[in-house]
Amino acid sequence: MTASPSSTKPASPLPLPPGFEQAAQRLRGLVRRLPPQPPSFVAARLLDRVLLPRLDEGQRRDLSERVVEVEVVELGLRVRLRLGARGFETASDRQEPALVIRAQAAALWRLVRGEDDADRLFFERALVMQGDTEYGLVLKNTLDAIGPLWR
């Protein structure tokens, strides 16, 4: 038995309580002012476990020493990383990012799980990349080659 198209549509979101959007906007403003080092440290340790072992020497060389900033838009959360000689490390705000990636949490989660590819998200404007286009393509092609990071 196959599902009808109407049954595969996501349910409409629940109405938000009064004042929720203003409170969320204030929280985003606060989070944006926080330093990116604590969440970047956590992300670096996670990538050391799930991504680094899957990168060959050429991929490590191609991706190393460049700062990448990832922003989860609705949270205002920024992660700034670079691949160094011993693995992923945090990057300070003083280091200019080679690439900035912005997306909603749901789009990033689908990308990490392999449920969507970066091209589709990019063309749907669910994922925005700014900066060094060539480096962005190297990163995208590397992630495509190794497959989903999280199952």
C-alpha cells in the first residue's frame, strides 16, 4: 500500500504563544554576542571523532588551515573551526573565515544525516555559503565523497 501525497506532507506547525517570537529574537541576539569558542570546542571534538578518521591525507591537506564558520540561523549560534595538524580546532573571531555557511538547524541536520545534499539545499536557499567558492567546492565534494556523517 502506498501513501497518498497528502499523507506525506508535514503537519502544519502549532501556533506559537503570544510574545514567543520577540523572546526568541532577544535570545538570538544574546547568543550572537557570546564568544563562539565553547560551542566550537565541542564541535571540534565531535568532528575529530566522526569526520577526521574518514579523511584521507589528500583531503586533510586540501581542507587544512582554513577557517570555516557555520551559523545556525534561528539560534544565532556560530561555530568557527579549522583543521590543524592534530585535528579540528577552534578559530578565534580575529581569524578571517575562508568560508561562512548559514542554515537553519533542520537543513544542517538533513545534510549531516545524508537526507539532503548540499546542492539541493543551496538552490532552495536553505543553505547559504559565502567566501572562497573554490574552497567551498572542495569541502562540499569531500563531504559528498565520504557520505553521511551521522546515521
